[in-house]
Amino acid sequence: MNRKTKGDYAMLDIFKQIPLYRFLQYCQEESRLPRTILDCGAGGSQPPLSLFRTYGYETNGVEFDPKQLELANEYARHKAQLLHIQQGDMRHLDFASESMGFVYSYNSVFHMRKADVQQSVSEMKRILMPGGLMFVNFLTVNDSRCGQGRDLGKHEHEQFDDSVPVIHSYYEPGEPDLLFSDMEILYKEDRVLERIYEGEKIRQGFVDYIVKKADA
């Protein structure tokens, strides 16, 4: 019997995208589905696709921002992992219909207008296999930044992240239910987090969904 040493565990990263551990648990329980997964918004210095790759998933990712894409691919090279992250737009996914067992978008889909969010969710549904699972989370109006910046209507605001203009769409906690009216909601959590960021106390509001596409 193989036993892991302290050195083995020291090599395992702990990912800051904590809700995706719950999604991974749900994915692991779906034994009938192939282990193919897509991350929509897969960039950054610690891409969580690496977590799924560690568990044997065939990973794919799309990232719109070239800088975030390079950070993710640099991480993959360092870890000697084939994560298959490419530049792309989640509103127009370059994947065949019903080609993925699992798909998720963590802290990404709300960086656009709500009409674009709806289109992105529709694309994620399209590429998901019957019976497949999806994780998506949304900013809510309970977030302390809601209402700040240039008002675009419908709780949509142009704000600045690191001096770069970014659109944020905020939702009432039950509002995204309509996006999943044709799917089974397996898990939903309305979260409000308070933490210190750059010396100031901030409040973040999110609502997380794990949903299942209807079987054929």
C-alpha cells in the first residue's frame, strides 16, 4: 500500500477558489460521465483546472485576457501539467455541442453585461453532455461595490480593478434562477464574505450554483 509522505503533501497546492472543492465532490459522484471538464475564465497565476487535472480529469480552458492566459500556462509548465488553456470567449465557445461532462465558471461570468452573461451560460449549456454538471457563481447586490462606478442599468456598473475599467453585473440572490430554469439546481448558496483587503474591510456578495443538465 502506497503512503504519502509529508513531502508529497507539500507538493500539493491548496486552491483559493474554495467553492470548487464542493463542485469537485459533486463531479466525483457522477460516475457515468466522462472526466472531461471546461473552465470558462481559466486564467491566473493558480488556475484551478490544475486541481481537476490532479484528480484525473481531461482539462480544457478558455481565457479572454492574454496576460491571464500566459500566467495560467506558465503555472502549467511549472507543474508539468497539460491543462489545455487557450484564448477564447465564453460567449462563443469553440467546442462541439455535448462534448464536456462538466463545465464551470468561477468569478468570471459577471465581468460583462447581463445579456452577455445569458449568452455565456447558454453556450456552457450547449457544450455540456446530457446529465452533465455545471458550476457558475454571480456577484450579488449584497456586495459593497454594488452601485459604485458608471451606472449601465440593471445593477450593471463600469468600475476599476487595478486602474483598468471592468464591467461588473450584480444580481439579486434569486435572479440567476431564471438562467437555469431548464436545469436541475443541485446546490445553491448565497454567500456574504467580509475580509480585509489592502488595509480596508470589504464585503463581497456571491451566489453559487451547481446545476445538472437534463438527461437525454
